[in-house]
Amino acid sequence: MTPTHPALLITQEAVLDGEILQAFAAPQRQRRFAALAEIRKDIEGSILIVSPEMAREALARRLAEGASQRRLLEGVAEVFGLEAAPERIEVYDNSHVSGTYPVGAMIVAGMFGAYLLASVAGVPVYATLPLVLVGGFFAGVALYWIAVHRVIGQPPLMSLLSTFAANLVLVGLGTSAWGTDLFNVPASLPGFSLGRYTFPGTHLMAAALTAVIAGALYLFLYRTRLGKAVRAVSGNREGAELVGIPTARVLALAFGLGVALACVAGMLIATMFPFTVLSGDAYQLKSFVVTVLGGLGNPTGALLAGVALGLLEGLTTPFVPVSWTLVIEFALFVVVLIALPGGLMQLWQRRAR
């Protein structure tokens, strides 16, 4: 006589390895089989009491998480000038592709520009700055007309993909030419010591040149007619077109100027630290944090945020491991994005009012 197997097995205690039991019994019955534990009468009442409390706690927790997430999305919308807060933020892992960030690639271009001019052509190191600046500007204008101008007015993802592809080409060309070997620009300047601290000459020169360039950029944007046109197009492109500003040319100028400044930053970094073709990624992350801390479209805020971020790194390094520096920076980034979506300058503007 063939034994029969029940469809449902109810026990007083939970069955150990119930899944294995179900997997064994199901083929024997040629149908589904379930093993369940009977709810004991003495704990049934406590379950009914605890369940609403757990439900209320879960609901409160979800409401709090939803409110904080909504505030974060509203902060993203305010920082990047979106008409409405995004419904969600999708993150794509492209960590397996190195050197694909726009600003990082331009910084690396400035590094290798200084290296080729100083080490190969024999140009004095700091004399390469105007050459890198001019070369970066024309390269940026060309990149704008090739990869950016055609996708203006299209969905934001189009411009992202366009610049992404352009940077893949640049990084690929650089890798095929120089590989991932380490390079350095021969720069040496006398420094000085103050107590326990030593200030290298190359670092002081980089800080001084950065201050001069930042001041020149401020004067250009706020004291010249062309700079005011750049600000007008940045604030309201349609309105700028209505008053006769050639927005396409102004955008090309602004893009070229941004690339030129990134190349100069790379040139100055190359005088202080060795570099490779893939060195731009870390600086790209820092530039993103600086942009949010200073406020999008605020050059003064970006300068002050960069100085503050550098001081934060210098002050925290003696007390915490270096690997924690980036964690602290992005924690500050999230706090500012939620509390002050307009950047740290928003706090200054509130006090001024």
C-alpha cells in the first residue's frame, strides 16, 4: 500500500529546517506541501497587542525617512535649478571605468600640458601657466561646439552622455600615449618653517596664483560687459536672448573658460604632487562637493568653500586616518544639501538680511 502524505503539517513548535522538509515532501505528493507551527494560545494575545505598536513605530519611522528624503530631493532641485524636486535619484555604478569625469579629465590635461612644456620643451614651470590657460580655453570652446552645443535643449541625460563619451575618448588617448605610469613636473621653490609647521614653496606659489586667478575671474564676471552677459545667460537664457545677447557664443565662452581654469588647476597640482592619466577622479569628487558647499553659480562661494574644505582636510588629518577625510567631506556635503541647499553663502545672505 502506497503511503499518503498530508498537504499541511501543523506542529506546536517551529519545524527545524522546514524548507528542507517541504522540499522533500513535495515530490512525494506530486503537489505543494507546507509545514507550519501552531500559534500557542498563551502568546496569541501578546502578538495582537505588540503588532499595533510595531506597526505604529514602523509607520513613524517611514514617515520620518520620507520627510528627510523629500527634503534632500528639494535641496537637489534648488542646488541645480530644477523646476520641481525629482521623484527619485538613480545612481549608476561606473567605478569600473576610471577617469570618466569631465572636470577630472580637464585637470589631467592641464597636468600633462605642464609636463610636456616643462620637461620636453624646456619651458620654465610657472611660465607654462599662460600657455596652459590659453590652450585649455580653445580646447574647451572646441569641445563645446563638438559635444555640448548640439544637445542643448535636449534632456539632461543627453549632455551627460555626450560629455561622458568625449571624456572616454580623451582618457583613452591619454592612456594609449602614456599608460598609467607616474609623472611629475620638476618644480622647486624655497619654503619656510614656522614652529612645527613647514610650508613648501610650491604650495605657497600655488596658493598665491590661485588667489590672483580667482580675483581676475571675479573682476571679469562682475566688472566687464562680457562677464555680465555670462551671468545673465546663466540666470535666464531665454531672457538674455530677448535682450539681444548671443547666448550660443556666451555659452561657448563660459565653457571654454571653465575648461581653462580646470587645466590651470591641474598645472598647479602637478607642481606639488606626482600624477597619472587617472589622477583626475579624486579632484572631480572634491570639485562636486565644493560646488554644492559654495552654491551653484556662485564663484565667491566656490572659492570660500574650496578654502574651507582644504582647511578641514588639514585640521582633521592629524586626528583621524586619511581614509576618513572623504567620509567627513561627504557627510558635510549631505548636511549642507539638506539644511542649506543654496550653499554656505545662503547662511551669510540670511544674516545680511
